Amino acid sequence: MNDALKLPRMQAKPLEVIVSPLYRANSYYRGKPQLQQHVLDIIEAIANGEVLPEWAYRSGVDLDDPPDRLLSRYGIMHLHLGSKTSNDLLFLMQFDDHVVILAISNHKHFAEDPPGKLLHQFHSQKVSEINKLREAQMLEAEAAAALNAARALDDKTAAIKRGLLPKKR
């Protein structure tokens, strides 16, 4: 997993943002309309490879003090919405080239034993499906690119056999 999101002052590379089909925020936004804008600010920063808003990180994140047990156990990050002390959190998982937005909730997941167990159980299957689908799509795209390159080489070879030399560049 890429640590760029975890560190507040690092410039991250742009990542594709995938919102899990299990993500349900509308009821959470009721009475807190500003939270939707905070989530959008985070998603936009991730997609553009920008540093996340300072308020998204808990105090002590650079030192991992206290340790983030959801991140270390399950790879599930949490970002605060609106301020470092906010109880409103966005949970997500970061991979090499994409991020999966899991849920908007609060610190209740840290009270579970082990912390984040239910969040992980609820989302692990869907995240696995998302990653398998992405991998299949990437392999398909690589195969299509290889096929196109092979066709271009065949066309060039056929042209040379017909006496047409490739243009010099």
C-alpha cells in the first residue's frame, strides 16, 4: 500500500477514486450538509494527486502516535472530516493506483475488538471484487495494446515486403 495519503505534507501521485457500492452516506449527511463537501474535497485532492487538507489528518499522524490499528491490521485508513478533532470520519483503502472509499462513520470502529473488525468484514469481499475487476481490466487493456502493436508490426513488415520503406523520422 502506498503511504502518500497517510503523510499530510507529501505530494501524492494522482489516484483513481472508486466509491464502493456499499458506501452509504446520505443518511449520515442529514443535518450535516458540510460533510459532503469535506468528502468531495478529499476525493478531489486524491484524484489530482494533491496534498490532502490538513484537517483530514489526526494529530500525531506523522509519528503514528498513537498507532492506527485499523491501518496496521486491515489497511483501512480514516480521515477526519472538517477538523483534526472531528468524530466524523471517512474510511478508505489505498492501493498502488487507486483508492476505494468505504464508509463515512465515526470512531465507533476503534472500540471494536479488534478495532475495525466489522468494517473490514463488511467491506473486504467487495474490495476484493473491485480489485479483481480492475486487474482483469488492466490485463485486457495490456493485451489489446500488445495486439495493436503486433498488428502495426505486421503492417510495417507487409509494407516492406511490398517494397515500401518506412519513413525516416
